[in-house]
Amino acid sequence: MIAYLKGILIEKTTNQVIIDVGGVGYCVQIPLSTLLKLGHINDRVELRIFTQMSDRSLSLFGFGSEQEKDLFLKLISISGIGPKIGLNILSGIEVSDLEEAIRNSDVARISLVPGIGKKTAMRIALELQEKLEKKGEALDVHSLREKEDLISALLNLGFKRGETEKAVSETIKAKEPDTNFETLLRDSLKRLARI
């Protein structure tokens, strides 16, 4: 199964691209959101790929980010939503907006996507809300564990608990969610040095 492609963009239309990878041209269907992020013809591009195999064909669906691909896979797990409708949904609404609409059960916002009626929008909101909540909980557990590790490391260096917890909380708020442990520890130490 093809999961990733990196090559030269040799052709693009509103819903598909052809990428030359070592002399082989792969035709990949993409949402509009991915198309807008791609470069120009002859630029080097990278896509996350979902491969769909059937008796008659092999189809590739490409995405500019893992988050976009992940949401696409969640969408097509819903009965009645196939890859083409999934691409249509991602073409009609930004990933972050769709996730927010699902979390808030905003059926009206989801049904604004061309080709998506109220019933389909309700199914999307109902079936994906729990999956998105689990993803959020997993991120919270990860960040909580990282916070505890930082506090523990600083306490072992002799800092007081109250000051340490405050410095770590401020550091985590100020940084991106994927900041590595060493950077967080260094920044927390800098904050503690100012106290």
C-alpha cells in the first residue's frame, strides 16, 4: 500500500495532480485545501496518501498534512460517505473549522458544504464527535505527563514546588504543543532563574 509520495509535480487540476516519482507518474486525487498549499508545476512536493483498492481499480488520495488525512479517514469510516464525498467535504471546509463544528454539533455549519445535506451533516457530527474527543483526551494526557516530568526534573535540581509548577505552566502555555522536552526544560529553568 502506498502511504507517502515525494516527487515532482508535473500536472495539476482542481481535484487531482500527477506526481513524477523516479520516472513513474502517480495520479492522486486531492481536496481543494491540499491543492492550494501545493507549489507550481515542476516543484518538488510531498503528499500523505490513502490507497483505495477495489476489484477494478487502485485509487490514490493525497493530503498536505497528517491531520487532513486523519480526518479524511474518519469521514470515510461513516456509512454512506466514500472517498469522493470525503474529498468534497475537505474541499468545502477547513480541517480546523470542521473539527470545531463537529465538537460543537454545529450541523448548520457542516451542511453548508456543497452536496452535504442536513441528515449527512448530523451523522458526521454524531459519529465523529466521540472520536475527536478521544483524540483531545490523548493529547491532554500526553501534555499532563510531560508537565509532571518537567516538574519532577526541576524538583530534583532543588527548586521549590510552587515556583516550579508556575514556571512550567507558563512555559507550556508559551510554547507550541510539539515543543520537545529539552526546550521546555531549558525555558522553565530560565523562568526560575528570574524568580
